[in-house]
Amino acid sequence: MSKYTITIKSTSNPKIIKFECSDFITDHSSFEFNNIDEAKNSPLAQQLFHLPFVKTVYMSGNFIALERYDIVEWEDVQEDVSSHIEGFLNRGGVAIEEGQKKKLPVTIYAESTPNPAVLKFVSNKPLVEQLVEFSSIEEAKSSPLATKLFHFPFVKSVFIDENYVSVTKYDIAEWNDITMELREFIRNFLEEGNAVLSSDGLTVNQSEKRKQQQEFDNLDDTSKQIIKILDEFVKPAVASDGGNIQFESYDADTKRVRVILQGACSGCPSSTITLKNGIETMLREMMRDKVETVEAING
């Protein structure tokens, strides 16, 4: 039985496509190769650079992302590439040779958010596939990064999604005094190749992703429509502010939608009011007579 199966995933960039593996191919570090010479420590990347349309190879955790040249479209070659990767790995091919790893250089920059108690630290490398949020060091056992952040006395909660970390502080500290310290800590933590999530945390993270998909499949059609609207029109703007919005429930009798605000959105008076009113207006217009009110809950 083959150990690896590959799933093709599109991205927001039409030139980049992801090939998700059913098992991990790196030890949770991230790598970027721009040509075959840089890929001397990655047999898999070397194989991929033999394909004339491959411009850049990214590897992290359980996926390979490829950037193409304009000589092809992904829809014409993605199945062949997927089979090539799957066959290479199942024949015992190695993604990254141990002990000779070139880590992806890490840059971190800080962004303010609508919530004055929250600052967003953005990385140039992916951190997690499924968002995680911790309100105490006890909850953060599955995340070495979050656990370390809670050692700072002014850290109240930690929210991690895709390529950024949102930190909520206590009032005892001012951002002007602690931003540089936090930024440098996160950058050094990632540059040293430390895992954002432990092995158990990664397993839980992926299980949660599958669970959410299963829950979505079991929802009624109206709830699915609401989620799709939130994902397409609301989540990108919320993520840019260091937060997240999550569908909680829909009551057809009262026509009420409940959403959970997370990260920078949680506990922020202005975002709670703005998001509730904005989402409520949008859903009323797009869902016609199916939605009357939206209740926003802090996560």
C-alpha cells in the first residue's frame, strides 16, 4: 500500500499550485529553492526542476508548492506533476536530506489592528494550515511558539493563522515598549527551525481541518451559502486585521446567524459593532428573506 497520496490544491496566485501529501515530508521546517543548484540537498526538488516550466519550489510540512513559468497552464500539467511527486515519494525518494537543510530566511513585520490590545506579526513563511487560538499557557501545550510567547508576562492570548501571529496584551505594557522584543523573538524562533505546532498539534490541526469539512458537508444548504459568503467576502478583510470570523449556527425559524469573532476581532468593541452591522447588511441583501439578524460572539 502506498504511503503517500497527493491532493492538488489551487492558491490565490494562478502561477502557484500546492500538492498536499497525506504524510509529512519535512520535519516542519520550510524551504524555498529557486533553481536546481540551490536544490542540491533536496532530491525531490531536483527532480521537479527537470520540468521546464517549474520556476520555484517551496516545501513545508506536508506540502509542495510550485511556481510555474508562463509557458504552460497548471490545468494542463498538474495531474502529471501530482503523479510524478507521488511516484517519487512512494519509491522511497527523499524530499529533504537530513542534516543538510537550508532554512527559509525569515522576516517578521508588525501591523496594527483595529483592536488596540492586539498586534499582528506577519511572517514570510507559512505557519499553520488551520488557525489555532490560545488564551492561556495550559491551552498552548500543542504549540511550542505559543507556549514561549506566554512566558512574556504581558501576553494575554495568542492567535495563529496561515502566515501571522496575533498577540493580545494586558494593559500593563505599551506596544511601543514591547513590539520590537516580540518581533525579534518570533523571528529568531522561526529561523532556528523550531516548530510552530508540535507533532501532536499538527495532527490535531489536520484533524480539525477534516472535521470542519465534514461538519460543512452535513449542513443545510442555507448554512453552506452563508459560509461561502463569509469565506469570500468577509474573511479576507478580517484576516488582514489579524482576526477571523467563524460561522457558528443558523436558525431558520428566527432567521438568525451566529458568528464567532477570533484573534484581533475578539473583544474589540469597534470591530464587533462594525462586523455585525456589515455582515448583517450583506447577508440580508445576498440571502434575501432567509437572514434577519447576525449575532457576533467573542471567541
